[in-house]
Amino acid sequence: MLVSLLVWALVGLIAGWLAGQFTKGSDFGLVGNIVVGLIGALVGGFLAQAIFGVDPVDGLDISTILTSFIGAIIFLGLLNMISGRRRLDT
């Protein structure tokens, strides 16, 4: 169980960091990025299962990270809409 939690945290960190880089101005720091990535994994996994009927969150691999990343992007977009933050173009 501890290994599973560490894998989820690692996937969350990677997906959250990638999403923060992709959506400039949405970086929440290390812990915030992990939380965004974990929520992104849930959102991405739910959407993948609902749309494609698959369970893509299955350990530490590229499909899990990609699914979490897409979910984190969606989650960050929702957060930005709710909070009124806009993307910073630099």
C-alpha cells in the first residue's frame, strides 16, 4: 500500500508539474502540483473510463502520466475559470 501511495504521489508530481508548465501562471508549488496532479489523475481516469471504457491508471507508465496530465489540465482550467485567473502570455 505504501508503494502504491508513493507511485500515485510521483505520478501526481509529474502530471501536476507538466500541467503547471503547460498552463503558464498556474504553478502551485511542489505540494500544490502533487495535489493538482492527483486530482487530475482522478479526473482523467474518470473521463477515460466514461468515454473509452478503459482503466488507464495502472501503475507508473506513460499512459498513466498522460491521462493524469490531461486531467490536471482540465482541472487547472476549471480552477482558473472559477478563480478568474487568466493565462499569462509571455
